[in-house]
Amino acid sequence: MALLEVTNLGISFGGLQAVSGFRLSVDSGHLYGLIGPNGAGKTTAFNMLTGMYEPDEGKIILDGVDITGKSPEFISKAGIARTFQNIRLFKRMSVLDNVKVGMHNKVPYGMWHGVLRDGVFRAKEKEMDQRAMNLLEVFGIADKAGHVASQLPYGEQRKLEICRALASEPKLLLLDEPAAGMNPNETIELRETVRKVRDDFGIAILLIEHDMKFVMGICEEITVLEYGKIIAHGDPETVSNDPRVIAAYLGGDDD
């Protein structure tokens, strides 16, 4: 069984069918791309997978559990974490505390321990600090753990957002345009970081990205959306040579 199985997923907003017949199968440890022109329905699909939108039809099965229409909290606990197209950090909090926020579903002490700040609280907080520092080490920003998040350069803010998502210990990580706004050097570094995350943490990664060089150089399998429907699927070479994909991006005759 695949880690993620999506069948016949669809959603409408008023009279607009934003996504229709969407299907996806992602194996554990897989690096998967979801691409398409602006307005193709990619982020809408992500929002259904993470519980921000409730689909009108279809099924989402994660590791054997039906998460269709469940709350974002339920889905996070089930094992899906995500980043956003526009970076959403707690910019006045420290880098370290931003990562610890990602552990909120797995806080290892009860309310009264937190209120009393007793020995259990201190021991568990120390443990969480160490886990957060280990994650920051992976991304090469551990030396900035005490910095306010807004002080980080743009590329490092992207890394911090991915780091925070990993703190929830997901089975599947969704990255929504992780290379957006990055310069070429930052994009190359991010590509290596994404590979490292997949290899070191053994999790599946599903990403949306407009940078075709980034997608084709990192993804093992790609699905292409246009007007909310799948128009192509396969490995990078197959997808990049598909006439429908070329027409969708560059324009062409519908025939």
C-alpha cells in the first residue's frame, strides 16, 4: 500500500470546478512533484490534503487512515506537515522557538506541569530544545537559534519553515513552492537540502514548484494539472516531453 492514496478528489467554489478527478499515489521515501500553470489547482489540492478545504468528493488515505475532510490538527497528528507559498513564521519569536512550535502536537508533558514549571516540565523542555537544535544543525542554521526569525535572510527563513514542519515528525512533507523568491545559489542549496531531508529522515516529499529546472532535477515522479484536471503523469523525462504539458506552459493548439 502506498503511503498516500488520493482518488477522484474534487472541489467547487460556487460554479467554478477548481479541482476534478484528482488522483495521486505517493510511496514512503518518494520525492514527488505537482506542477502546472498558475491557477491550475495545485495549492487547492494541497489545501484539501491538509484539511484547510473539505473536498466535495473523493478519498484521501494516509498510511491506511481515511483523513478525507478531517481537521488540520487531525491530519497533522496523522502525519502530514506542510510549508506555504508565502513564508509563515512567527517572526518575533526566536529561531529555536519557531522549531519548537512544530512540536505542539507531541508536547510530552501535561498542562499542570507547564503551569507549575516543575522538574518534569524542565526535563521535557530540555529534551525538546535538543531535538530542535538537532534539526537546525541539519539545515546549517543552529548558530542562529537565538536570533529573531525575522532577522534571517530569505533563504534561511525558507529552511526554518521546513525545519519547523519536520519538528512534527511527519510521514509526508508538503512543500508549496519552496524555491519561490530564491536566487540561483539559494535554489541549488535548497535542492540539496530537500534531498537530504528525504534521505536522512526517510519521509516522502510532495512539492509544488514553478522552477522547472528544480523540479526536473529532484523529483522521481511528476503529476501535471491544468484547469484542475490531470493532463500528464510520469517521470521527469516523460512529462517534460509531453505535448500537452508543453502546450499548457507555452501555449499551443488544443488539438
